[in-house]
Amino acid sequence: MKKIKKAYLLVVLSLVISSIFAGCSHEPKNEAKKQTESEAIIKVATTGNYYPFTYIENDELVGFDIDVWNEIGKRINKKVEWEITSFDGMFGMLDSGKVDSATCQIAVSEEKAEKYNFSEVYAYSPYKICVSESNDDINSLEDLYGKSMSLPASCSTMEFLDKVDPEQKIERKVYDFGGGGDIYKDTELGRVVAISHSLVNFDAAIEQGGYKLKLVGDVLFEEENAFPFAKNNENNELIEQVNNAIREMHEDGTLTQFSEKWFSFDVTVKDNFN
């Protein structure tokens, strides 16, 4: 009888121990699953209001940058999750770790490169002076001496002017693009003397809005567009995956196809406008 009780106790004890280990192993499996699922997602912030790079049509986020990122996601086996915010909000989300990267024809600059690691360049954007169709007085930067140019607080044009016009002969008026104003209409009506504008999306922007504007003079500069990532060791592998995808897309012509779809010419080739 004692032997039976002893055997019974051993069986019960073994079941208890098994359930304990089963319970312990259950949580790591769930955690591993969550980790795997999170690793299969890449979060990207964008504005969704910058035609034709990133904008909303029929409740769907579309555009050149959107096509590029969705293709990158396919090639690195990650689902792209989009976060719509303001231009400044993109970098705020990037700084706080809420997203992995951001996109909206973002230019590589010395200032941004101090804070972020950039991917391979996926597009090039040359800039010219933009004025009203009725303005025949402005044809070069020198024609803007003593006059004003409107531009965002942090942009490629601001850095360009710092180099070529350190004495600030051209007055710089910071324009709040998030304040509800229409810089195109203000330029057309002469409220703004001039702005700088990318050749890449000029025709598309003018056609969409029906603005009476023109580009004048020579190309001022050509910016390189790439995707920013927070500077930390955790991003190194992800950046390399993205870089490999971009290189492949350059080589197999996918980037060119996307470019011709949205712009009718190739923006992925350096100095293609000179």
C-alpha cells in the first residue's frame, strides 16, 4: 500500500513539475512570436500632402516615395506601416523612436547628417528660382539682391544661400508651410517675390493647382534624396538591408520605372538636368 501511495505521489509530482516547465516555456514562445512579428514591420513617417511624392488619393496613400518604400519592404521581407504627420512631425517621431524612418523628398544635408544616418540616395532633385509668370524682373540670384525669397526654416535652399550669399543680400523670409498658407498662390499674386523649387515635381505641382508660375535662370543646386534613420547601432542591420534593396532597384531599373510613372522622366540619375 505504501508503495502504491509512493508511486502515486511521484506521478503527481512529475505532473506538477511538467506543468511548471510548460508554463515557463509558454511565455517565451509568445514573446518570441511578438518579437518576430515586430521585426517583420518597418514604420515610416510621411506627410501625405506633397504631390506626387506622397499624397492621399481616394483614401489611399500613393506617390513616388510610397512606391519606393513599399518595394523596399517586399525586398527585405517587411511590411511597411505608414504614419501620417507634418514635415516637422516626421523628425519628431524619428527622434522619439516611434518610427524607423521617414520620407517626403528629404534632402541629405550637412546639418541632418550630424543627427541621422542616411540610406543610399534614391533620387536627385535640382532646384531653380520660381516666380510668377508675370514677373520678368527676376532671372538670377543677383536679381534678388535687395529683395526677398521665401523658404522653409530648414531646407536645402537655406544651406545653399548660407554658402553663396553669406552677407544675406537676399532677404530670407521663413514661410510656415504648415500654417495653412499657399505659397504657390502667394508667389503667383506677388505677395512672395520668389521661392526655390525642385524641377522634379514642378510641372506636376503647377498642373495640379493650376498656378501661373515659371522657373527662371540656371540650376542653383542639386540635392540628394535619401531616407533618414536614428543614429544607433540597432539600426545598422536595417539600414544595410534598405541600402541593398535600393542598390538592386537602381541596377534592375525598378527606380527608373517608378520615376517615369510619376514624373515622366528619370530622377534617379545624377546631373540628368544639366
